[in-house]
Amino acid sequence: MWKKPAAASLAAALALALASWAVPRAARAAGDEGVSVSFAGQSLPLALSLRKSFGKNRVLYQSGVSDAIGPRWDTVLMEGTEGDSNLVFEFSKRLPGGAWSPWVSAEIHLYQKGRFWGRAEFPAGEGALRLKIMDGGIKGHAALFISDIDVYDAAAQMAAATATPGAQNPPEPVMPPLIHARREWHAQPTRNPYTPMMAPWRITIHHTAGPQSMTLKDTLREVRFIQDFQQDGRGWDDIGYHFLIDGAGNIIEGRPVNAVGSHVKGDNDGNIGIAMMGYFSPPVNDRLTAAQESALVALLRYLHARYNIPMSEVKGHRDYERTECPGNNVYNLLPEIRREAALPAPAEKPLVVKRPPLVIKFPDSIRWDGRTAVSP
């Protein structure tokens, strides 16, 4: 069922946002846990300009058959941005023997500015996938950007979940940079107790493959979206990253740093996940702002001092698995960022406050003899 945002029509704003996103890309963008899906003849991300049909429930787009999906899966998950809430997304799965399942409508969760994620469930097993987009009553024109579609085994994920009480960190030996706490973005509590991360020894840099928000208000809203997507969409206990950094240089607390995250498949133990907010791969090609890069350096410098993590263990997500994350425009800067973060923090300049000259005025009724004020 649709969860509609309070905002009015988003089509015009979204069309402008997608103007430079029309070039398809074959490889995976965010690379979170799951198997990324690509369709024959159309790779992801998928940018579409859909026009109203002559009646509701008409097909506006239908994909080809996806590449073979070998691992067993039961859930398909998608995310993106869309300009009309009356689009209907349906998926069909190839069953053993070659037949296709009936079309299943995805449950869509829609947020402000058109951000959405959707999920559909099928019987567990291997099988390819198809996507169909229907006209549920769109108003003339709908811009659509699907950044990622992947599949995973939700049942196996739930069975493998652990429930170990979290561990307490020792006292902090150095001062951290300003970090906006979970309560500021109204984080939902974890679904299960965290698995403790006793001694972090490595750091992985990601990108969110979403908006590069430039205001704290937009950032906190986007982080809430990411947590909802990962909790209710992927079925994780909490947001997977430990920190997120927006285009204005705001650092946001994600999962507590003393808890094992969920950001690199099979390599989360001892691994702090930092997500740069934005889409740093084609076709969007965001670039780190100066404030965003400075915040990352400051956070790495703090984590290095706090946990004695060597800079050689600061890596990009693609160093662990096949993914474009964190995007070339971040990954290519990592050597420079590591060098800068390894240097001591620059000394803070003393605060100099310029004040106007002090002027003392006496009333005309008081005589002044150069030493004391006397009454007339």
C-alpha cells in the first residue's frame, strides 16, 4: 500500500533532478548485501520518462528478463525517486521448470521529495526476475529513477541473526568531531540487541547512492529514509552504517560504533562503516564537497587516534566485493584522504574578538577635575 508524502506534485522537480541521470550503467551502485539485478537490454540505474496511458492499469514499462540469479532468494527490494505516487510496480519470478509466477505488486513506501523503496516477496528458490510498471492514474507525465534492485534470502537472514548484548567502550582518549546523535534524526530502536564490536581495526568507505543533501534538515530526513529502507525493506535490525556524512560536512551517527554493522557482506566484524551521502558513480557523478571531504578526514583522524586503526585499513567497499561503491569520485580520492588523515590535526588559531574603543561619557551635570567626578 502507498504511504503518500505531505508534499504536492513532485514531477517537475524530479524531472530536473533526473535530467543528467539518463545514461544506463551495468554494474551495481551501492553494493549492500544482496544480489544486484540487471535486465536484458537495460542496466541499472534506470531513468524513465513515463507518460499517461489511455486508461488505468495499462503497462507503461516492462523489462526484459534479468540475468540469471543463482543464489536462493525470496525477496526483491528496490529504491529510487519518482515523480508520481500513482505508479504501480509489479514483479514476476521464474519458477523451477521455466514457468513464470503471477505478477506480484510491490509494497511501496514513499517519502518526501519522491524518495521511495519497495519490496515484493516470493517463494524461496533460484530464479530470474521481470519488472512491470503500470499506470495507476498518473497525471500526464512521471519521471522515474530506480537506483537499485536486488534480491536476497530474508528467511536465511533472519535465521542467521544473532542477539548478543552490546559492549561498553573504554573512556574516550581524544575529542571527536561534532557528530549529530541518533536522537536528532529520531532513529528507531534496534530490532534486536546489537552484536558487540569489541575492538574496531578497519574502516570501510561507502556512498549511499542517494541524494547529496546540503542541509541538516534534508540530511536527517534522508537518514531516516535509509534506516527505514534497511530495517523494514531489508529486514535488518538497524541502519547498517556507523556514520554518514552529507554535502555540508555534517556527520551523523548511524549504528552505534561499538556494535557490529551491516555494510560489507561477510566482513563486518571489526569494521566501521562510513557512508558519504550522494551518488558518486555514473550517471549522477556527484563530487565530494570541500566540507564533506574535511569532515571525513576529521572523522578518520579521530577514529585512528581512538582505536589505533592504521590508515592502510581504510578501504573502499569495492576493495571487499564486486561493486562500484563508493563510486570513482570518492574511491580515487582515498589515497589523498588517508595521507591527510594520518597527519596531526592543525593547531586551532586563538579566537580574536575585535571590540570598539572603550568610550566613557559623563553627563553634563558632573564636573571632572582629572581625578574624581564631583557633584556641582
